[in-house]
Amino acid sequence: MFFIWWATTLAACSQKKENQPIKTDSIPLNSLSTAEEWKKLGNEALDSDDYNKAIECYQKAIEADSNYFEAYFNLGVAYSCILEFDKSIEYYNKAIAKNDTIEITYFSLGNIYEEVKDYDKAIEMFKKGFKLKQNPNSSEAHYRLGFLYAEKSNYIHSKAHIMRAAQLGDSLAREFFDNDSLLWKDPFLRPDYKQIKLNIENKRSNLYYAKLWDRFQQGDSTMTKEEVHHLYYGYVFDKDYSPALSVHDPKQMDDILKKENPTKEEWEELVSSFNESIKAEPFNCLYLYYQSVAYDALNKPDESERNLRKIKCLLTAQAYSGDGLLKETAIHIIAVPAVPHNFDYLFFNGLSLRGQSVEEGYYNVLYLEPNKDGLEEIWIDFSQPFDFLDNYSSRNQKK
């Protein structure tokens, strides 16, 4: 193994007294020439706790070969042993710049960031390391991340990771839940589209889609978890289903909403305009919300409340699919908004988007601005819209 295993090395370093004298044996400067030779001498010095000599040897290795990853990595180890964490961070980052595919570098760097209490950076490094190790969903990964989130007092993300670790069999994580499996049981109902299709086509079932649709249109607030689940995800089988949400004319809406005293005619115009939009996109929560605002302005509380109950139904269906705190508990959506800021979860929870990334498997990670709940990122599963588009493209190619 070309690098020194970080856990054992750092453990050994931590046992040294901070004021322990450091050996300064002379280095045979003229007898070595290759980076590999300097690195081997450096490793011998490191094993002998002669950290200054190790550092000098690794520096000589870099002089011989400026792209020598192992020398940069081992400098990170050596500097951590003498508690020069800034230097250790510098050289681990330089090692990553030379080769960003070695997971152990991220774990080592994560440990140093944890040591200096930079938990955000530590979490970032461990996530990258576990991803490279191709086991980001291991119990080890989730428990470690849960611990780090707890260290930074972010208990919502900490609990999510520790719960996942318990589900995957981690004994320490299960002890956290007093070994009660009910406390770590996965509570979410993910869409099984084949089964949903069978259920909503059964006319004798309470899940028959026409029945669900009528209740939704009435703003029925008594629909069960299973019923709202089938209503929302069953819509993908409707002939008018679209995998993308459009954008209502923002100028018309803004012109009215920004006015100090819009006229009755303007509010009525807005209601009428949204009626047309909602016919095309009946599950567009933003349309339903802004139309509800217009109904309120027109003193039509029944219509406004009906829209709000519809919104609650749709958001409830999404919430039952996942909490979005992990990839494994991503929120499943059936249509992608044209503007990322318009994700229902963000808008109706008063959250602001800091950035986003798309991960393999059709996942959208929404990175959030600081908020009172401590939510840092939300995972969205948008595989259904893309599966629909892929199937649509395939059907067209066969024609």
C-alpha cells in the first residue's frame, strides 16, 4: 500500500507529547536522487517519530518530482503528527490536486478538519471519500456523518444519518435508538408505479382514480395517506400528464400583486387566468396558491380554502415519499419546475436556494441558505419525469 494508513498513523501521533523533543539526525543529501528513494527515507523517519527529518525527506521527494502524490500525502500526515494542522491541510489539498481519486486523502483531511472543529469541511471531505470508496450508503458512512453533524449541533441531519446507519445494521447507531427497531424503521411510502397503475384502474377500489380525482377537486381534507399517494403519483398515467411545470406569465401576476390596491377586475382577471393554467397543470401548487390569494382579495373564502386544501393534499403526498434529508429518503416528484426556486418544498417552507447539483440516478440536490430549521440540503428524486421523457423519445423513434 503506497500511503500510510491514516487511522493508525494519526492515532500514533496523538499519543506523542506536544513538547516531545524531535530527532534531527543528518540526512545524506548527496546519496539520494529519486523521489521514491526520498519517500522511503521519509517513511522510515516517520515510523521512528522523527517528524522533522520525514518532512525534509518528503520535500526532497517533491523537488525530485513535483507531481509525486505520495510525498504530498505523507507531508500531510507528518505535519499532523506535530500538530501543525494548517500545514497538514495545505499538503492534503495539494495531494488532492495531484490525484483526486484516492479516497483515503479525503478521510485524512476530514479528520484534520474535525480536529480544528471545521465540521462543514470535515463533512464535505467524508462525503467525497465515501463516494469514491463506492459505499456512500454504508452504515459506516452514515454513522460517521451523523456524528459530525451532531458535533456541529445540526441534529436534524445527524438523526437522519444515524437512523439510516441503524437501518443498515450499525450496532452503535442502534444503541442510539435503544435497540428499538420501531424507532429506526423507514416510515416513507415510495411510489411503485406498476402497483399504483393496477390500483387506480380498479373501479371497485377506493383508489380508483376517478374517485380520487373528484375528491381532490372538492378539496376533500379527509383523504388518507394511501389515497393522496395514489392521487399524486397516479397522475402520471393521465393522458394530459406533463413531466415539466411551465411558468405562468410572471409579469401579469407581478403587476397585480405589487400594486397597493389592485382593482376587483384585476383580481378577477388573475383568477380567470389561473383557471386556464390549472386546467393544464392541476397539480401546480404555485398556481393554486396565487389563485387562493386572488380569491381572498375577492372575499371568496370558500374557494380560497379549497385551493389551500388541494395544496396540502399534494404536499402531503410528496412528504410521505421522503423527507429529502438523504439520497435514500429523497422526495419523489412527478414534474420538474422550470425555475429551481419554484420547487414546492422550498416555496412552502420559506427556504431559499443557495445552489444545486444533479447527481447520478436523476437526483437533484438543493443546497439551502441558512434557515431556522438547520436544513442544509434537500434531495429530490426526479426519475419519473425523465423516465417519461425517455419512454416518449423511444416511442417516437419506433414510429
